[in-house]
Amino acid sequence: MRSVKSTSTPHGAGPDPARTAVAGTAAVTDGGGPGRRDAEATKAAILRAARHLLARHAHADITLKAVAERAGVSPPLIMKYFGNKETLFARVMSFEEDAAVLLDAPLADLGPHMVRHVLVSQSERGADPLLRIVFAPLQGTQGDTLRANFRTQVSDRLALRLDGPDAGLRAELAVGMLLGLGVMYGIARGGELRAAPLDTVVERYAPAVQAYLTP
């Protein structure tokens, strides 16, 4: 597989706002106020760009130049914020921050919260919190890192929240339903699903997810 030198029109999960991060980012500072907010927005754009490329190309074939072009920044700015490619992609391959938000609800309300979070993340932020695990087979040995992170940071973490028998199995089934929803929305781009009001989808889908969370 050739190294990624340029990017194409997005065809993965949801809209990709990474390209919008940009004019004047080379002058971003890490101080307080607007400069700090701009720095955070730039780092978020870089992470979105790296996620986008990781879903389409092997890790070894992705260059910092390609990430920079996708994010609308310069390669030195990526190095300023993340140090090097390995540090950047260690962040991309971690689910820790995403899982913290995904699981941030009382157990009785967790199913609706997770379904809503997946839909809002895709439709409004252009980044599904879980879907990059689907592309693990593309990543060779890096795919093993993705799988291990996903298991410990998402599935196992959810299982620890559950009471009753078969907590691990139920956690994986619930997460599987979220992945299915993400695939249908962001990759298959189901027309009816994408056109339906968010509340309608949550009302119909969340009870099935919640059923795995309560014994």
C-alpha cells in the first residue's frame, strides 16, 4: 500500500469538520483566552484528521504531511502539539476519553445516553466514539493495539458497571449494538435512519441496548 500523500472526499462516518479548523492556525498560542481555545480546536482538528486517515489507510502508510493537509495545518504544528507520529496515533488508538463520555450516565439511563451520544457524535461532530475499531483489520499489528484498547477501555469498563450474571457478555452485546448503529448511520449511510429525528431513533433503539445493561 502506498504512503498517503493527499486526501480525498470523506466517505466514512458523518460529516468531517476537520478541514474547517484553519486559517491562521500556525499562529496559535497556548496562552489563556482565545489563543487557548484556538489551540484546543486545532488539536481536535488534527485528531479528527488522523482518525479519518486511519479508517482508510494502514498506520504505516500515513504521513504527518497527509494528516496536516487533512487538518489544514502545517506538519510542524502537529509536532508542536503531539511530538511525533507515534504519540499522535497513540491518542487516536485510545478509547479512554471517548469511553469516559460514552459511559457518563447513571446505569438506569445509560442505554439512551449511549445511543444519543453515538448519533450526536456522528451527525454533529463527524466522529463516532467507537467506530474506528471496525478498521482494526486494516492496521496489522497496530490493529492488535486497537482491539486491546477497545476491550479494556470500553467493553471491560462497561462490564464493571453492570450487576447480575454474564456482565461481560451483556456489555459486549450492548457495545455491539452501538457499533451496528454507527455502521448503519456512518458507513452504510442508511437513508431512513439519517432522515429520522434523533429522538425517534433513541426511543426505538435505546430500550434494546438498555435491556443488556439491566439483569
